[in-house]
Amino acid sequence: MGGPGDPPPGTPEGGPGDDEYRSVVFDESFVRAARLQEFSAEERITEHAPAVRRRAPQRRGGMPRQALLLVLLIAMAFVTAVYLGVRHPYDTPVVRPPGALRMTVIPLAPLSAVPGGVPSRLYAHSPAAQFRIGAEGITLPAARRTANFSDSQVVTALTTAKDYLVESSLDPDVLAGRAVRPVRILLDPEQLTQFDRSFARPATDGLHAATGWLVRFDPARAALAEPRVHVQGTLRAAETGPDTLEVSSDHTFVYALRPARGGPSAPASLFTVRRELLFRFDRDDLRRHQTELVMSYAQAGPLACAADWARHLRPLLAGQGPGAGAPPGTDPYATGSATSLCGTLSSKAQPDLPRDRASR
């Protein structure tokens, strides 16, 4: 039997049992995390402090696991972005330097004397009667985007090709042999060496004829009798690679010419040039409004087969004939310059004038 101050043994009746608090565990981490801490009896006596004090937030030695994981994910994303920016999955485009222009000019010799007369009447009785005048005859087709080029880039290529045709086939100063710069500034800079060589030392070698780049008449022989040039033809654009556009052109230009020293009263005659050109554009060309001229093929007449056409075209004018002798023979064993070709100008390509008024 215990003393009067001792509690009775066992758990008081109706009081909570041990099982009620079994799930509550006051381990060391729980105690350290508590916001309030009770002062000791000695602290309360000596400092007259309240029974409890607020503890400073516990500083943990490391970063929370979730924050560390987030930082690592951000770092990995940044490194991946930098890597893809330096080495992307697409192939680097191969920029191919422009090649040399390959050119062919075929003189067309007439079968008989060249008809002459007033320019308007010559045009009216020729196949060029329904042609448009000047740049209006160089019409642009509907531009459609390609797999790698936008509508505006295709339009730029077509417009640049048209500008080249206008400057090289219709500019009066270019036709008279007084200027080449309007054509030169439209060419890719890599082709300028060949272009300049063609005018400094022209040759019929398929590479260095001035008349392969543009149309120009010998100013000592012929001049324009009518500034209105009749033109008809087509332009077509196509993508030939992920970084290359090509434009092909096929146009016929008909000029009214008179003798250079004959004066305005001298009878005029018609001179026809059919030009087929192939233009190539890379993205730099499109940005600079320039082009690489890949191929130039021209048929021009009436010309004498023996005439030197590398520097200028020397037309046969009103009343002049093909001259005696056949076109020069072709020697397949010859080396050096390419063989010069010559064709025959069909009578259907000449104005069909009444015989008794053909010379008016």
C-alpha cells in the first residue's frame, strides 16, 4: 500500500491508455523542428523570461531535393539548346561557286537580198506583226512557291531574269555598243572575270564572245531605225536543289536597222535574234538581285556566215545578199577554238512585201 502522496498504481479508470499515444512519436527531428522551445527552470528564474521562446528557423545544410532536380533539368535543357544551335540535324548547304557561261551564237544567212522599207510596214508584213513592244513582251508567269523557296523569292528570280533580258537586249546604249555596265551589275561577281575578258579580247571559243552576253550591233555598220523593238517569248522558273532556283527564257527580238551612215531616209530592214538563256540563283544572288548566267544560245540574222560576230553583230542590211560561196567547212580535226556554226534564214522569217513595192 503506497503513501498518501503516491499515485495509485496502474492506469486511472477512464484515463487514456498507452495505445492512444502509440502513433505519436516525438523523435529527435520532430523536436528540432519545433517552432517553440520551453525555457529551463534555471533560465526562467535567472532571466525572468517567459515560459517559452521562438526558435530561429533551422538552416539545413543542403538544397531541397526537388529544387536541386529542377536546377539540373534547366541546366540540361540549356546545354541541349546550345548543342543543337551549334550542330543542327540538317545538312549544311553546299555553296557551289558559279561556273563559266557556255555560249553559242549561230549566224543565219539569207537566201536572197534582204527586204527593205519603212519600219512600220516591214513589221506589219513580218511574223513579228503581233509581237508586243519592248519590255512588255517579256511577261512574268504566275509565281508559285517551291519546296524551299517562297513566292517572293521566285518573283525575285523571275524579275531579275527579266531585268537582264531588258538591259542586254533592249537598252539603246547596249545595242549601240556604248555601254556594258547595265548588264554587268546584274551578274554574280564570280562571273565578272569571264565577262570582262569577253569584251577585252572577244573570241568565238564558246566562252568569250561579247555577243554571248548581250545583243550589240557594229556601230560602224548599222544603227536602230526604230527604237520600238518587237518582242515575244516565255519565262519559266524551277527549283533544282534546296538552295538553287533556275529560270529559263526563250525570246525572239526583232529590230529595225538602217545603215550607220545612210541617214534617216535610208531604207530599213529587220534583224531577228532568238535568245535562249538559262539563269541560276542561289540565296545570295536573290538577296543581291543578281544572277549566274549558265547558258546562252542565240540565232541571229540576216548575217553573213563568214562575218566575225564575237565582238559585234554585223547585219546584212536592206538590199544586201548572202554573198558568194558556201558557209565555211567544218574540220573535226581542228583544235583550239570551237567550230563556228552557220544556218540559213528562212524566207518566211523575212517581211513578205509586194514585189513591186518591196524597196519603198
